[in-house]
Amino acid sequence: MCRWLAYYGSPILLEELVYRPEDSLIDQSRQARLGVETLNGDGVGVGWYPDPPVSADGAPALYRSTIPAWSDTNLKDLAHNVSSPLFFAHIRASTGTPVQQTNCHPFRHGRWLWMHNGLINGYARLKRDLLLALEPARLEDVEGSTDSELMFHLALGFGLEDDPPMAVARMICAVEETAQRHGVADAMQMTVATTDGERMWVFRYSTEGRSRTLFFSTAPETLKRMYPDDVRLADLSPESRIVVSEPLSSLEGAWNEVPEGSCGVIQPGRDELTPLQPYLDRARARS
């Protein structure tokens, strides 16, 4: 499938997480330990929010390339020079759609970013009906051919900008109901991150209840008490959080598994981690 990481907190250089950890995203592109595929070489992308904002609308910057992450010299230079308080990074392993720039994550719409690990089973059979579920204006915004990008635009159409958990639940239900009509089992497999630049939402869900791995970092203040001499923790603010497909280090106590079938929001103040099921129940009742 793919590997991804999302960072929220005090501004840091992208290379601090993309390149420097012992099990960095670059290392995972060559040898993922917890993914379905060991090799994730079908493209790479990063999306970040400049601090201070550069554009008047606060839209994130985006870099995407079909070059494997481990040999992308432009990515390495960018990561060495760009600092951000919120960024997404993604390495792609295609599930069948072409290796092209428009199929690389993250995907962007206005202020929003979206990235995904997983797949819609039977996507070739379901794609036409799912595209027809989009409003015509949103259909024009779909640039690539992946299920991941289509999921994003479905969620936007279902109200992502107002209520991300409900919009994602409605998107899941639309995919599962379409799959049921076509006789496709275990339709949805996903870990998703999305953000508007101020808050970040993450989701772990699969129809069969056996989702791809997802972890979040322990609060920095807790880690600093556990490891007072670890210089890697010194510059992290209390608000800093990392969400990853697989841990970036073997530091004991640093990583916590996101529960199956859940959604979380990382935001100023208190973060929240809740079951996704109540949103799914409400979404099904509306359909």
C-alpha cells in the first residue's frame, strides 16, 4: 500500500521526520516493516503550511513527484530548507493506478490536504458509480485516477469542511453501499489524514475490521520525563504530535496504536480520540 506521516506542533524542518529518524519515512520507502508491501517506490509527496502564511487564502504548499523517495534529490533539498508547524508526507505503493504526478499524495483542495493508505476493493467496478455520486463541479476537480483522490472529493461533497468525522463516515457508507450493489466484499480499507491547516483529523477503518497500522506519538512532556537526557526531544513543544503508518523509532513508550475503527482530532488544547461507529450509524440512518 503506502506509508505516511502527519506532523502538528512547533515549526520544525521537514527533514527532522522525513530523513533523520532511525526508521525514517525514507527508510520505510525502501523497507517498510509493517506494510503490505516492503517497497514503496511509486512516488512521494509533501504538503505543508508555511509559517507565516504566504498566500492570502492560507492554502498549503505542495510537492509531488513520481521519483522514488530514496533518490529524489529535490525532496531532500526541500526538506533541508522548509520548516512548518503542520505538514503531511507520503510515499506511494500503487494498487493498480498509474504512476503519475496527479496520483501522488497528498491531495489539495483550497486550504485542505488529504492522504490515504489502503484501497477500495473492486475499484475498477465501482469507479463509475462513485464518480457519478460527485456533484458535476467537484468532478472537474478530480485530476488523477486513484481511489484515494476520489474518496477525498466524495468527503468534500459530504461536508468535510464543516464536519470531517461525519463527512468521512458518509463517504465510507457510500463506498460500502456501492460495493454491496456490485457484490464486492470488504469494500473499504483505509487510514486517512486530513487537515485545514488549523486542526488535523486521522481515521483508521476497514469494512472487515482489520485495518492497516496507524500510530500516534506520546505527549512530549511525558517522553521528556521518561527520557530527560534524550536531546531529540528537547525542542518539541507540548502541542507537538506525530501520526504515522509505522513508528519512526524503537524508543519504548513513544508510540501508541490508533484503535481500530476510530477517528482522532489534533488541535490546540485537548486532542480527542473517539470511535467512528456513532458517525457511521448516523450516516447510514441518513441514506
